[in-house]
Amino acid sequence: MGEDAAPRMKLAVPWGHIAAKLWGSRQGPPVLCLHGWLDNANSFDRLIPLLPKDFHYVAMDFGGHGLSSHYSPGLPYYQQNFVIEVQRVVAALKWNRFSIMGHSFGEGVCGHYGRSYSCTFPEMVDKLILLDRHFPLLLTEPTESENLLTYKRRMIEHTLQIEASQKPQRVLSPEEMLQGQSTASISSAGTCLCLSSGSCRPTS
């Protein structure tokens, strides 16, 4: 069950796709594997074949890593974005409860402190496996931590809900907008022409 033997999959996201590798039984208890910073899913190639075969292992490539699409220019690679990516993958796989195995930076994304997935969605996580832990605990007052996690969870759920309800939109080039092409598909109430000077004026 080496690198070549592991099937691959791609999950669609707004900026492209998230790539993942699969091992084990599809009917087994699910385990999501998160790699370290500037690494990829291949970092689990030698470990997972040594683990019990009756689990279903999915090792994802974070955005901008491995075979996953890079973020759009100007969008930073914040840890919170990777926490949202985990929720995207879990939703696509239709997992209700699963275990997480995180290595290095992946441990920080899935781990046991305030900005992590397991603290934001604790009911989703069955078991937590941390490899090469280096992220410190987030020391805050209990009430403050609870309020922060509630806010982050609502933000993630709201973001994904909005994306799911929207239809893909065609992006017009500045040339098309200035030439007045495809004006029928543009809402005059929310459209503006961005001029070379950097100013912006409504079209209506």
C-alpha cells in the first residue's frame, strides 16, 4: 500500500479543488490525516500501511500544498482557512464523526487549542492523534474561549452556507465592462466600473 497504490480523489472548492489520498476499508471508521506546513499527503505514505487495515484513512493536501489548488492571489494562508478546509472535506465526505491524525502544522489545525478544528467542532471528533506536537495551549478565560469558539463556528457555518446557496457567477474582464459587453448579465445596482486611476463610480 505505497504511494502508487493509494487511490486519489479531488473535492471541488470555490478556488479549485482539494486533493486527497485514500487507504484502507471504505466501510471502516474514518480517519482524516493532516500533513505539516509546506508538506503534503505523501508524508503519510510510510506510516499508514503500518496501521490497522480496517480503518478508512483520508490524507488531504491543504490548499496550496501537494496537488490541491493554490488560493487566489491576495488570499493569505491563515490557519483558520485550513480549519475551514477540514470542514469542507468532512462535509463532502458526509462524515458525521471521525478521528483526526495531525502532524506538525496539521496537529495545530486539528489539535486541542483555541483555533483548532477539534475545539470548534468537538462533537465531530472521535479520537485525536497528534504527531510531533509543537503548538502551545491557548491560555484564555473559559468564558472568553467559549465565546470565541462559538463565533468562529458560526462564521465557518455561515460562510459554507452562503457558498452552497449561490450559483457560479461569470467574472467579466475590465475590457468587457468598459465596452459594455454582456450588460444583460450585470446587475446595475451592484456593478461599478473600476477605472485606471483607481477610482470607482456606479454604472447607474
